[in-house]
Amino acid sequence: MKPNQIHIVPHMHWDREWYFSTEESQILLVNNMDEIMDMLEQHPDYPAYVLDGQTAILEDYFAAKPENVDRVKRLVQTGRLKIGPWYTQTDEAIIGAESMTRNLLYGLKDSRRLGKPMMIGYVPDSFGQSAQAPMILNQFGIQRSLFWRGLSNRKGTERSEFKWQSDDGSEVMTANFPLGYASGKYLEDDAKALKTRMDKLLNTLDQHANGQDELIPNGHDQMPIQQNIQEVITLLNQLYPDRHFALSTYEQFFDAIQKQPNLPTVSGEMLDGKRGRIHRSIYSVRMDLKAYNARIESKITNILEPLATLAYRCGIPYQHGLIELIWKELMKNHAHDSIGGCVSDKVNREILGRYLVAEERVDMLIDFYKRKITMAVKTATTQDKLTLFNLLPNRKSHYAQATVITKADGFQIHDAKDQPISFHVIERQKIDAGLIDRQIVAHGDYEPFNQFMIELDWDQEKYGYETFTIVPTTQALAVEARSTKTIDTDAYHITFNDNGTMTILDKASQQTYERVLNVENQADDGDEYDFSPLRGDVPIYSADLVKHADIKISERPLSYQATIEYTLRLPRDLNSRLAPDSDRAEMAVAFIVTVDKTSRTLKIVANINNHVKDQRTRVLVPTNILATESIADNQYGMIKRPIHDPMLKVWQQDQWDERPDEIFPFLTNVSLSDQQTVSIFTNSSREYEIVDDSIIALTMFRSVDWLGKSNLVRRPGRPSGIHAATPDGEMQGRLTLEFGIRIVPRSLADADVANMAKEYLSPIVTYNQIPFEAMHLNPMKTSLPQQRELSVPLPSSATVSTIKVSEDDTRVLLRCFNATEQEIPLSQSVDQVNLAEQDVNNQKVLKPNQVVTLVLEV
């Protein structure tokens, strides 16, 4: 029996920006919102209208029409205007777990100020769905999910309604748009045209429906409300007397499918581009902006929030309002088009502006909290201070770097017992006094300051801080560093090759890793959505091209730092790729490799100065492992993916919208493992591919100059987006990326990859208090001891996500997750809340790929 109940749901999909700017869309929004409210108020038989599941739309509207807040409230409170649950329509591939969580937290908070939120995980256009989405939604009390992209029959069902589970058993009733969120846009009022269109649409819906109910979304991008929809529905019921068409809501549709027996169950991520393009290589376009996002997310969750919480426990207020402003500024860039970078150059510049604002706020608030705590520490003398902060409760590494600024030529560092501690100067430079405080030079003192970069071993493993005093001396301090030819640590012997690569000998396993940091360059005939190889092009490798890299290695007492520099001369653009004597352009490459002598993590900063167009650049890390699967992190967990996708052999004959490339997203770490585990950590690029079954290729960036192109090699047919020039996408100029490499002579189960990635992203941070400050604060009334260690009951083997203060300012929370394959016992003496920060019954174990939020203090 074919379905006969057709739910037509009016909605508006609202990209705040795309090839148009936020300012342009705001003007349309004011017009559309007024028309929507007029329709709802003047037609009581019109059930409801869906405002795209994101409250940022209302922020934009109220900024222009604050007088309509009460008008919107009345419609939300009566269920006529559907808002939330998100703040913005989030991406789920390269957005961090805490970002997704705060998107729901603030979206629901804003929705409830106005009325009742739509409790559906509504993501109509995001480029793929995270395997962890059901768990995250469930912890906010959301039991339903509605999306378009990512599903294919390889999930085990062709149905458009099913149950979707996360690894921990969380489940959402799910509906998929087989034809996207715009299948019912601008429905015709001409009987012939409407019948022709609907015959095709209903035929497809009938093939996928699980029961008697089908969904037609009546809306599109920035589409104004269809004012004659009632007349169209009357016509539809005349054209199809064996079906019943009616205006409905998503809730009513879910109520209907909830009653269906034998719904199929699926699990895992949705990253298949069979019926809707996923754009798996979108993760590397506009890498400058993506690197900003990764860095800011890391600063918030790994430094700012744990630091603000430490300050809170020291009696210093937690600035919820400022932190929410930061998150919201960042989340405006998390919509799929914005974080994807598949937007016009004008919009990319607006995105950059928001990142600059967000990072400035983060940095200033971090500095503020470090300063407030240090000011509150009472010392026996009035000397300058140096405070070290450990913001992890399970830190393994003791290595720290700090900056000390003083007028003296030398100094000692004393602990609370006034005993000197050991440290080493690794850099020294002069700093203009006006940069410290302009009032110094205003009073005629132009003598520069000495700025010392020091390294030290600090053994505080617990969450907390320690403040030392700086005692000036007349004896000048020398820089303790010497040139060397190799790196020799507890774990590795590393040699540097003339071609700019490294050879790493792992001492424990005696395995040798050759051509580490080999750079691959390849033509990119794609657009801002997808990498597309150029037929006939052959990748170029730095290891084959470079003859004499400039290599400098410095050994310090506790660490090494090596710099590798060279310039690649490459085909200038796409037209030059296949010509033997083509025009050439330069790409300057510099890798700065830093390693603590007791650590297995190599910290790498890549500085690129690019003048080559139409290309993709990746850095290769060999693993010596013939792998069948990669292991990467996603939100609050890990995911295993096969190295080879069997669909690659049949995607064209099965008529996929795009090729299922073996290019994948990750958040902080990706590994290959057998008896050894080789991992890449990242604080920038979040795209990888496993090549030759054993090499992790980290995409550094792509250079393209079109928003959308048609008929790509791996994506046939129409262009994605629009065919518009985006010359800024060529990424000309300087780019800085941060990533790490870690080799462990153990299997994945014993490699502790997630915790080591967390530690890589959570360095010991420091603050040097001197008598001069450009911005003055009143003296602290709080009196703190010189050292404070706080016990944090982190479950064994669990990984910290963040430490924060609850939104109601009453509780200290520790959020952690299980990245292992074994259950982790949880203490029953520690209360638990969900991601929405609501009390829940304490669970006894933390399942693999499950998150828990623990209440540390009330």
C-alpha cells in the first residue's frame, strides 16, 4: 500500500552567509520575518512555520527590529513559530565536541527565553552527520533527528525513517530527506505543472517511505513564505484523491512515524555522497580560516575554561557572559558553508574578522585570569612573580617554557621556601619600554627591558598553579643552546636529510621511519567544495626535488629545536602543470620541530609562503604499518574507518552524486596501529587520507579560485554552489600550521592516544607579573597561597574534554569521555549531569565513546 498521508511543512532554510553576506541576508530576513508573522497572525488555520532550527536568525532580526520581541514570543509560546534547538546550523565534521555542545546549550537557552524550542536535531544541509550525534542530542533531551546529507543504502536500509544509534546505545528516531530540504519549494498553482512535478517527487518518496506518512518540506534557501500554499494543497488533494495533503509540522510527522512497527536501526557516521554531496575534501579549503578555528576551539576548552574555573575556585568570578560571547562569535563561523569555506571572498573576509574578534577576546580573558590569580598570591617579598598553571588533572609531561621580563641582566627564581629552582635561558632579546607600558617612556625612561625565554622542569601533575618570585641579579644570564647535527632523546634518534626530510629511529622498537615530513604537491582542478585531480598530472615530492635544505638544530638543556627550510619551484598554475617547460612559481617551506627530551611527541610548526595556484599540498608521515583501518577522533570518541572503500569500484554505476573519496575529517588525532602506533596530532588542519596503505597524509592546504565548478573528475554534473570566482581561495602568501607526530612502540589499546593529544593541546601556561602594566587593576582582596593543587577525580583512562563552571554559576563541572575500547568504572560518590547540565541518575560505567559530566564542587 502506497503512503497516503503527506505532511507539507513550511520552513525557511537560512544560510546567514554564502555567496552573499550576512548584511545582505539580514535585509531579506527582516522582510521575510514580517511576512511570516503576518501570515501566522492573520490565518489561525495555518499551523506553524519552522525557522531553520537556529536562534542566530532571531538575533539578526531583533538587532534590526527589537520592538518585535514580544510579537515573536507570542508565536513561539503558542507553537506557531518553531525555533531552535541550535544557535547556528552547525557542521558536524570538523567542529569540536564542545562547540557542538555549546551550540545546543546556547540555542536551547535562547529558545526558552522566547518559549518552547523545537526538540528535533534538525540539520537540513550539513555536509555529513557525526556518529556521536544521537548521544549528544539525547543528553539534551532530544529524541528525534532530521537531516538530508550522508545516508546511503550501505547503512543497511533504503528507508527514509529509521532509528539511529551511537556506540553507547543512545538512539534517536530519525527521518532523512531523500530529496533534500527544498523538494517542495515554490509549489506551482498550475495543475499540469504541479502534477508533472509531484508525480516524480512522490515516486521517489514512495520508494523510501517506511510507512503511510511522507514529508515534503515547503521551503528553500532564503525563500519567503509561500503565501498561496493553502490553495496549492487544495489543488493537490484534487489531483491525488487517494492521498491526503495537509500543512503539518515536523513534530506531527514524527508522531506519526513513531507508531510505525519494524523501523530499521542504523549506526555510525553519515558521510556518503550517494543522494546528496558531502564534499569530503572541503576540510582543507581556506585553511587559514580553518586553522584559526582549530586554534581558538583549543584555547577555549583547554586553557580558558579550565583557567577560569581555577580562578572561580580561588574566589574570582567566572565570566559567563564574556565566554558566551566568545562561543557565539565562533559559532557564527560554524555553519556548514562558513566553516567549509565554500563562500565568496567577501564572506571569507567577514569570517576572518569574526575569528580575529573571537581570538582577541580569548587571549585577553586568558591573560586577565592569569593576572588576577597571580596578583592574589601573597609572597614574602615584593619581587616580580612567575606563575605556572597546570590545567590538566592527569599531566604526564613536566616540560614548561616561560617568558620573564626584567630590567636586570639576570635573575633567580625562588619557590615558596625562598629556595632557588633550576631553569635554563633558551632565548634573550631586548624589548622597547613603551611596549611594556607607554607611561614608562612618557616619564623619560627609554631603557629597554630584557625578555628571557626559559625552559624548566615543573613536576606539578595535579590541576592547579604555583607562583615563584623573580629575584634580580647583576650577573648576566647566558643563553644555553648549542648547535648539533642530530636529535637524540630518550625515545628517538633523529637525523635530518639534505632533501628536507627526517629519519626517525625509535629506540624502543628499533624501527626506522624514513622520509618523515616529505611534502606532496599536486594539481587541484577542483573548487571550494572538492579536490579534483588533473588528468595526466603527476604529484611532485619535496624529497625528490630538494637537494640542499637549510637545516639548523639547537640543543637546549631540556629540549631540541630544529628548523628545516627550503623553497620549491613548482608549476605556477593549472595551465602550467602538463607543460614540460612551464612557468614556475615558488613555495617556501619551513618546519620548526621541537621536542622535549623526555617526550615522544614531536611538536611541529609549518610556515608556508605560497605563490603557487591551483594545487593541493600535503605532508606525509610514514608509519611502517600495512593498515586496514585508520583510527581518528570525533566528538567525544574515536572512530575506525577502512583504508579502502569498496564503493569506489561501483560508485559510478550506482549513480552516486560524488565519489566516496577516502579523505576524512578528524579533530585532534589520527593513528595507524599494529604492534606500534603512529599518530598525528593537530591544532590546525583536520583532514587526512591514508595513502599506500601505510602513510598518513595530512592536508596542509588547497589552492582554488572558484566557489563551484561543474563536471569535476570525482563529482560529475552541475557545480556545487554557484560558478563564481574566488581568487582569495588560491591561498597566496603566508600560512602557519601546527601539528604533532607521536610514535609509540605499543598497540593502540596501550598507546593512550587521546590523552596524549589532549596534553599536546594543553601546554603548561605561565604569567610573569612585573610592576608595569598598560591596563591597571585594583589590588586583589583575595589572598592565595603560592601553590595550590586541586584534586580532580578523573576516571582512570578517561580523557578530559573541559573543566568549566555550570551556566547557573553553582557547580564546577568536569567533562570527560572514554576513547578506549573498554568500559571505565565511575565513582558513585561523584554526582553527574548531562550535557545540558541537568541532574541525571549516576551511571556506574563510562562506555566506549561515551561522555559524562561530573560535578566536582557545589
